[in-house]
Amino acid sequence: MPALTLALLEDTYAICRFPAGTRVSAPSPGPFSLLVQAVEETTLVCPLDHAPAEAEIDAGWCCLRIAQSFDFGVPGILAAVLDPLAKAGIGIFATSTFSTDYVLVKERDVDRAVGALQTAGHRVTG
């Protein structure tokens, strides 16, 4: 698996759930946010201070961004991050964009997550 550089973003994030079909405004531009509208629910990931009160909110997440971009055909990029976290017993919320991947871990686990990633040969900045 490749050695990666991950950036630990500054904000604390919330993962918000809404019933299927709920109209949710796109989050304001920033270092990271996510809006997914699926048949079973709508999910919003945003900085905690932007979390809508009417949502079911799971707060206290930190976000790691893979700094490199890889072609879609390169296997194992996300697995290189998730495997050490799984072995350390750390739960995650992961998502991807066209260019890279993001992995969120609970604030209480961030130090252990950084340590597990560094032990696996990755570099964590931020």
C-alpha cells in the first residue's frame, strides 16, 4: 500500500441525517462539507457550528483529507488509510470526491488515529 500524506482539517464536524426527500440547502463553501441525497435519507456533513437544529446530529468528528490525487484505476488508496484505523479499533465515516478521499474520526480518537496512520507509514499534517 502506498505511503500517503493526510491533512487534519481544523474544524470539528457534525454528521447530520434528515428523512428521505428533505430539502437541505447546500453547505457554505469551506475546507470540507458534504451533501448526499439518497433514497433512504439525506446526509449533510458540515462544521459543527453550521449543523441545522432540525437534523439528527452526530457531533464531534475530525476530518482527514488525503493530500494526493490518484487516478481512479489506482487500487488500495482508501484501504491504505482504513486498514490501520480498523486495526486500531477506530470507527470512521469515509467519503470521496473526484480528486481525493476524506476520512472522519471522532475527536476522542484523533490522537490514536494519527498514531496508527503514522505507524503505517503515512504522514499527517495540520
